[in-house]
Amino acid sequence: MRLHPGETEAVGWRVVTVLDAVRQLRGVSPGVTGRPRVIAIDGRGGAGKTTLAERLHKVVPNSATMHTDDIAWNHACFDWGAVLVENILQPLRRGEAVDFRPDAWIALDRPGSITIPAGADFIWVEGTGTIREAFAPWLDASVWMQGDLDEQERLLVARDGDSTEQRRHVANWLLEELPFMLRERPWARATMIVAGPPQIDHDPDTELVVAPPASP
């Protein structure tokens, strides 16, 4: 399996139900009251973060998903941490609803806003770069999606195409992603590792393939 430079390959993979995975994530912060549990879902593009967030939301209807691509839109690949903390993570920690229009949305007249209702049980914050040291005080648990980079790149091409513009975008992204990942080592910080795409037989509608956190 080809992984990020410095990433440790997880071991001890096992099949669990999606509901059991939610229970495990809930159990990390048993004393949370008056606010949602905030769970980061991190991994490379094509790893299946959005799909996982959708599956988790399905078994926890009283939850909401926040996509960091909305924060990064016309802003930066990874330099959006302070914006996320101030406008999303801190209000969620206080048990407040979120209704936020990033500066780029205003400047480029993108309609709508990033909205998260108050009273949810879980908030799934999904996107590459969500498991980082600066976010640790604001997260209750986290999931790192580990998979073969060749397979993830194939899925990205199938999803986004292989035009010259797209290849240029990916190259520029990697210039920032690789040193960021080496510095933050999200696979070592994660509460749970989820296989994406998984190599073990399982029911993709009701089950996940998970492993304990990788060693630092």
C-alpha cells in the first residue's frame, strides 16, 4: 500500500457496524452536555470523507455535516484554521447555531452561508486538514481515512477529470498537502482509522472497516 510519506500503515483492521463506530466515537467524550460532539473526518482527496460523513449522518439523524471545502473556497488550501476555529468550532463549543459567510463568499457574491443548527448531537467536520494540533481543543474525536494513494488518485480522476487545469490544481495542492501532512501527522492523532477504500469484505451500506490509531 502506498501511503503519505511518514504515514504508518494501520493494523488490526476489523469490520464494525456504522452505529458501533458512532458509539465508539461518542464514548471518547462521555461527559459532553449542552452542545454537540464535534468529530473531524480527515484524509486525502478521494479517500471517501464525504461519503463517510453521509453514512454517519444517516445513523445519527440529529447531526449535521460541515465541509471545510466551503471555508477554503477561493481562500487557501490549508491556511483557513483560524477562520474555522473562530466562526465554526468556537460557536459549536458554546452550543450555538452557526450562520457564517466567509469573506470570499461575500467578495465573489456566492449565495447562501455555512449554517449549522443548534441542538444537534454530532457535527461531522469533514475535509483534508481537519485533524491538526490547532484544532485539538475544539474536537471531541477524529477519524483518519487511510487508503492506497494510487487508488485514491484513480478515484479523484474519475470524479474530477484529468484535464490540464485539473492536473495543475492537483500539483499545486500537493505542494502544500505533503509538508502539511508530514508536520501534523493526522493518522497519529486520530481516534479511529477507517479504511478508504477498504480491502476487506463488508456490507458497504451498514458496516465500516476500522483500525486503532496508528503508532506515531
